[in-house]
Amino acid sequence: MATRTLPVKRTGKAGSTVFLKTLMAVTGIIFVLFVLAHMYGNLKLFFGEQSFNDYSEGLRTLGEPELPRHGLLTILEIILGVSVVLHIYSAIALWKRAQHARPVRYTVKKRVAASISSKWMRWGGVFLALFIVWHLLEFTLVRINVGSGGQVAGITQNPYELVVHSFQVWWLTVIYLVAMVALFMHLNHGIWSASQTLGWTSTPSARVKAKAIALVVALVVSIGFAICPFFVLVGVIS
Amino acid sequence: MNLTLKIWRQDGPNDAGALVTYPISDVSEDMSFLEMLDVLNEQLILDGKEPVAFDSDCREGICGMCSLMINGMAHGPEVTTTCQLHMRSFKDGDEITIEPWRAEAFPLVKDLIVDRSSFDRIIQAGGYISVNTGAAPEAHSVPVSKPAADRAFNTATCIGCGACVAACPNASAMLFMGAKVTHLGELPQGQPERDARVIKMINEHDAEGFGGCTNIGECAAACPKEIPLDVISQLNHDFRKAKHAH
């Protein structure tokens, strides 16, 4: 029988790099489900003011009468908030580890297999975090008003008007379109990476499928989001 | 052909290192990369200079001793080990930058030599099966399915050279561990220690100072034995399912 020649330095699973990756993957999947639902809701802009505002009101009354007004929405917001914290925490912890793991850099280093999406994962993530803060200040907390609509229509009164007036400002639409490119890249690598981390891609065919699903979901979400501000800017939605 | 080599020179672990330029002429395209370095070293010795220290052993691509980051690619531009890389992969007039593997867990010893014993300690932590020694058992007494045998063989081809770590943007050794965990996990003999193996290996990996995997795929592209990325998924899968560490 083999006798132990070395003490095991640490036991247990929590705190390991793979645990941190799992945390990142699970919270990431929560975000994927959220952006899919959010994107679907945004498309109601194309069905007119009444439809979009009814949907917006519907979110606040979700779960009524069993739950109070804004009840289920608050629960979902808490889940998303906790997920953001865990996602960023694991990202920073792994980023730091990666820097410690290679203290001396290569003078020449070629990247053979890395996709553009994977190269931008960390800085793209930082950009998305900043974008989300801006987005919440603008449309959830309504602290930043861009365009003429913001001053007259709070989001609770007329969200449709707020959205349309905001995106008639060209530079705001540009910021959002750039953010959607960042979101596409983050999802494209993130969904595949999460599948791999959760151990769902242990065969070559599963790997191909996971990469295809990641690409399709990333395209659907980013294009679905992007067409709303774009069509407001060009005047199709007004 | 005539080449310009830029080689990392460093006297010892705690000394400062730098790239030093060496012109080399009349290199045959039939030489292996290491033979080309042998020629350079003979010239350096004749000139009374310190030869370039680099690792090599079998020189037939099976031992995993040779390393070298060649123009930013682990083992150079071909999918093979440095010893099996030939000078026909380069052109006359090329400038070739040669650096050691760079990782906290692979401390530099001298010039292009790094200490890869962290890999040995990962294997010692869990990359084995426990059997009684004595007469070898009859090979067919434990049936193994063809697909399982194939996958076990394919992943057992890992020679532990460390190219995966060298190429990884995070200096992670997940492909190396994934190969071993998949190899033993596919076989009946690997089952009793399967849970403990993956936990102990990852603990040791983290303690050695390797980075975390971001599933970019540089490791699999650099691997001279073409170990595929799905072994990392297998490793993550086994880790998630593992219940006990003993």
C-alpha cells in the first residue's frame, strides 16, 4: 500500500481555484437568464407605448396578490445583487492569482488559440460593471437624465417616454451599442467557459455544442438589446 | 542558413537575467532545434564563454524534459517537443527569441532551465493508484471497454513537459492535472481513489502557486501530445462530484 510521503497542505474544496471558478460560472448563468428575460422585455418597445408601459408595470406587480407590490422584483434584485458581488469577488481573486502565478512576463508571447472574446474577458468585465452602474443610475434610479424626456417623465410614470427621449441622444446610443459589443464578447466566452467549469463539456462534441450555444445566445442577447436604442435613434420608434 | 538568436541568460535563481543576442551561421535545416543549440554551445566553449544551459534528455519526444519558449510559443511553431522541432521550420535570416518557461511554480534554475518538480508533487499528492506489489495480475482479469481504454491511453500520453503551464495566460496546470485525472478515472483501477485524487491534486496545484483556468485553450494548442481541452471539463466534473478527500 502506498504510504503518504507528503502532508496534504490543504484539504476541502472551498477556497480552491476550481471552487472560485464554479462560483463565477453559477452566478454567470444567473446573469445569462436575466439578460435573456431583460432583452425579451425590451422588445416590447416595438409594440408601442401601451405595451411597453404595461410590461413595466407588470414587473412591479409580479407575484401579486400573494406578494406585496414590488415584492418578487425585490427578491430578484437581491439575487442579482448577491450574484454580482460573488462574480466580481471570484474574478478579482482569480485575476490576482494569475498575476502571482507568472511574476516574470515573457518578452515575446504569441497567443495561438485565444479568441478575441477571451482576451477581453477581464477588462470587458470591468467595462460592463461600469456600464451597469451608469445604466442603473439612468433607468432604474433615474438620477442621470439624458435628453428631454428624463425631466418630465420619471420611470414610474412613463418608462416608454424616458427610453425614447434618452436614446434620441446619439452619443448615448453609441455608448449602449459599444456596451452590447462588450456584452457579446463576455457572453460568447463566458457561456462556453461556464459549461467547461461545470464539467458539461467532457467530450469533443459537447465542446463544439457548448461553443455554438455560447455564440448563438451571445448574438441573440446583444442584437436583441442593441436594436432598441438603434431604432429609437433612427426614428423607427418615437 | 544564418540566424540571430536572442537567448535568456541568467546565472542563478536570484540573479538578474537578460536576453543576449548570438548570431549563428551555417545552420542545416536537418538539424533539430537542440542540435542547433549544441552547435552554438560548442562555439561558445571554443570562445571561452559559458555555454547556454538548457534541459534535454531522450531527444525523441517522449520524456518531457526539453522545454523552451521559442518566439513566444511553447516548444516552438510545430505541434511537437523542442527536441523534435527541426530547423526547416525556420527561414534564413530569422530572429529567434528563446526564453525559459515562466511560472511562479517553475522557479528558474539557470538560463533556460526551470525546476518543474511542482509537477512531481502534484502527482505525489494524488496522481497514482495504490496496488500491492508482487506478481503482475493477468491483464484480462479486469475488463475495460474500448472507448475507456482509448481515452485512458490518449490522456496517458502526457509527458509532463509543462508546455500547458508555459502557454497558459494564467500559468495554470489544469491540462496536466486533467490528463492524469482522466487517464486514471477511465480505468477500474482508478476508481477507489477517484474522489480523493482530484481534491488532493487541486489542493497541491493551488498550493504550488499555479493560476486558475480561464478556458482560453492555449494549453491544448501548445501540448506536444495534443491532450484535448475536454480533460479540463472532466477534472472540473470529478471535482464537483467528489465527496471525500481520503
